[in-house]
Amino acid sequence: MKIESSTKPAVAPRVNEPHGHSSSKAASVANDDVKLSFVSAQLSTTDDQPPFDATRVSEIKQAISDGRFAINAGAIADRLIASAKELVDNQRQA
């Protein structure tokens, strides 16, 4: 028995417009206001720091390859729970 894919990729139809003409939707998009989220504001304020410490990354890589890198599951769980709590609190305030 041969199994074939019954789904076809969805492709949006192309609309060819004469040069110099734009649709009303495209024109309205240009006039829309943009509001940034709290997270994007936080990300933009941390531009003064590098996204990671290259020295620390190489130390961790070496520890992993040497087999001496220990994973602290408790610390990871604590940080994950704190992060989830922060996200929930931010959504409640919004």
C-alpha cells in the first residue's frame, strides 16, 4: 500500500498591480502605530552588554568535553519557575 501526502502547500495568490498603484491595505499599514511590549523594551535597554561572555562559553565547552561539567537541576528548575512566575505576573498587569 502506498501512502501519499494529501496536503498541499498553501500558496497565496500573487496580485500584479500597475506601477505607482498600491492597495488600500498596504497604505493603511504605513499609517499604523507601533507599540512595543515590555519585553522588547527590556531587550533594548541591555544593548550595552554583550549577549554572552565568550570566555565563560569556552570554559563551559572545555568542561563539557573534559566530562567535568555538572548540571544543577535544582538551580535550573528554580530559574524556570521564577521566569514563568514573572511572565504570568506581567500578563496580569497588562
